[in-house]
Amino acid sequence: MKQTVAILSALILSLLTVTGFILHTSLEQNQLIAKLRAEQDALALEALQSKRELQQAIQQRDALSQKLTDAVLSSQEANDAVALQQSRAQALEEALAAARLEAQTLRQALENAPTEKDSVY
């Protein structure tokens, strides 16, 4: 009987030890799970913040892209206007050169024309 009580006591003690070990492991796992959930929540919040920052950066990029497009169009218009002014200036220079040539031709014709002194009456 003493042996049976001793064996039962040992079994109960070992059962309590195993139960305590299982309980301790379970508590550690619960703490680890809680820690991982907290980290997951922090990462989710960080991801949301990053997504908002990305959306703002995309909006800024789109606005800058629109400004760049507008600037390029304005630059093209200005270049076209300058090209038109240059072509007009070239045409005016050519017309001025032609007028100078014609004026020179008329001067020479006037110089070579007989005057009243040279004419015979």
C-alpha cells in the first residue's frame, strides 16, 4: 500500500510537473502571439502611412508633370514665335537689300542721265 501511494504520488507529481510545463509553454506562446500581433498592427499602420505618402508623392509627381508639359508647350510656342519673327526679319532684310539695290540702280541711272546742260536745243 505504501508503494502504491508512493507510485500514485510520483505519478501525480509528474502529472503536475508536465501540466505546469504545458501551462508555462502555453503562456509563453500567448505572449509571443500577442507580441507578434502588436508588431503586425504596427507594420499595418506603417504600411498605411507609406501608402498615403506614396499617394501624395504620386499627386505631386502628376502636378509637376502637368507643369512640365505646360512649360514645354509654352516653350514650343515661344520658339515658334521666335522662328516667325526671325523669318519676318529675314524677309524684311531681303526686301531692304532689294530696295537698296534698286535705289543704287536709280542713282546710277540718274547720274548717267543727260542733264539740261548737255541737251542740245
